[in-house]
Amino acid sequence: MPDLLADTEEMVRCESPSTDPAALARSVDVVARVGTRRLGVEPERLGIHLRWRLGDGPHRVLLLGHHDTVWPLGSLATHPYTVDGGVMRGPGCFDMKAGLALAFRIAAGRSGVTLLVTGDEELGSPGSRALVEEEARAADAALVLEASAPGGALKTERKGVSVYDVEVTGRAAHAGLEPERGHNATVELAHQVLAIEALADPVLGTTVTPTLMSAGTARNTVSAKGSVAVDVRVRTAAEQERVDAGMRALRPVLYGTRVDVVGGANRPPLAASASAALFTRAARIASELGHPPVAGVAVGGGSDGNLTAGVGTPTLDGLGAVGGGAHADDEHVLVDELVPRAVLLSALLDELLAVSTKPASTAGSPRP
């Protein structure tokens, strides 16, 4: 426990917002130092990403995590690192620096493990996706040390994620003198937002959510430009394809306006079938250890586990710290759950290193 707390504190106290290159450079140094201290070997430095290959021979299990967070610089001043009453608090402690501390602890002294820590997961892994997929293809199983679901449940299914920007172009005109000469991008954008929202299918769990929106340049000017960001979450690849076709089919309603759609699929779904065998194994091990029953849940948020499952690698997610409040003011870790989690992970990792888990039919299968 003292080591887990010390390692987590050291990483939490080095703020690492995904959008700040200087902060990420400092963070990657700290994470490398903590990991080297526990693992006894230096990592490969791949920019803001770190990779440890432990032992000789094939590396059959991929441990996966990230050190970037959603918290801006200065968050420690308002959300300081504390441990009080068995609860750890601090920006990024739950998502997912305590998970990194667990990964270092369970990987130490084991051969056949690749430990990959990326620095852009919260942005959708734009620079690390190929690296994650490459490592997953070479592994029999991927264990993702992301924060747990409520109550310590493991994440056995994740929705796929698509992201779009819809840009509308019209023509400016004076709103008082001659509004009829304009083509109003704001009004066109309103039409598009309603069409976008109609692509959702609650029965299938498909959400299509317009989020950030902007239009116009001045109160007394017919707007010539407007845009809206769109967040899509789907349970199946078929739904991801259907929504994509619908987004590409958007057409202007008002004369004189133009609609352009950019973006697309960011992460494929992590289907329940990708995690079923690993979850069954983890639940059995927990029972043998005398731990409370382990639950598995489907969640809407994406992670790099979507990428590992997408290339055909059995994947179990949510294996990190138990707590709650990811990305929120009440982010916290339940300290007393850290050691039991480490014990479960150690036993699971040892079993996976002894027995191959990837069926031959899925090895190397392409990402949908």
C-alpha cells in the first residue's frame, strides 16, 4: 500500500493536461521515473508515450494505460492531492494515475508483458492509435488499467465513438438594412442540428448529440459561417456505419447555403464477445481469492480498449482503481480497494502468461 500511494501521489502532483505539450513532457519524465523504479528497466521513449517490454521471448500480454488527463494546469490548487478517511483525491487520480501505479506493481518481475503508457488517450488517441493497435495485434490479451465502473465493476462492453464537425457557409448581410441579401448560416445550422439529432436510435443505444456550436460575427449581421460538433456513441459497427452514412447525406435546407461534414469513426465498439472469456476468468479468480463477486457492465465511454478489441485481441477493461468521479470535482479513489485490486490483477496476469487466450481464428484480424 505505501508504494501504491507514493507512486500515485508522485504522478498526480505532476499535472498532465492532454492539450499542453510542455506539461506532458514533464509528466512523461515522472511516469518513466516511477515505472523504472518499480520495474527495474528503462522504458522506450516514444515522444509522450512510454513502452516497457519485460523479459525475453514473446510478449503475450499487453497492459495498457495513459498518463494524460482532462484537468487543466492549476487544478492542484483547487483540487489538491489528499488521502483522508480512506479516500484519495486529486486531478487524474482515478482516471487513471492510480491505475498506472497498479500496472507497475503487477508487471514487476514478470516476463512476457508489454506495458504501454500513452499521452493522448483523452483526445481520442490521435498520435498513439497505430502504436496501440500494433501492440495489441502481437498480444494474446489486452488488460486495460482504466478506472473501474461503479462498485469496482469491470467494463466488458464499450460503445464505439464517432466525432464530426458540421460546417455551414452562407452569406453575410446587414441585419437591419438588407437582411434579404444574406443567406443565414445560423438558421441553416438550426435545421442541421434537428436532422443530426434525428439520426439517434434510443432503442439500439445509439446517441447522436450536437455539442459545441457557434455562428455569426456580430449581432447586427446575417451570419455567413456556423459550425456544430457532434458526438456519436454506438453499440455495433453496423450502427456506426449507418450514422456515418446519415451524416454524409446532410444537405442544406436554405437556398444559398452550403453544408460540409468532416470527421468520422474514432473508435470501434468494444463488443461483449471480446471480453467474455477474460471476464469469466477474472470472476473465477476473484471467487478463488475470496473476493466479493466481480460484476461486468457496459459503458458509453470509449478507451484504448476499443482499439485493442477492434484488431481482434481479447480485451478486458476497467481493471484499474476503484472509486468514482472521473473528469469531475469529486474524482476519488477508494484506498482500501487498491491492494485487493493488485492481488486480483497479479493472479489474472500470471494465469494469462501461462495459457494463451487468443483464438487462432482472430489472430491478426483487421479492425472493422
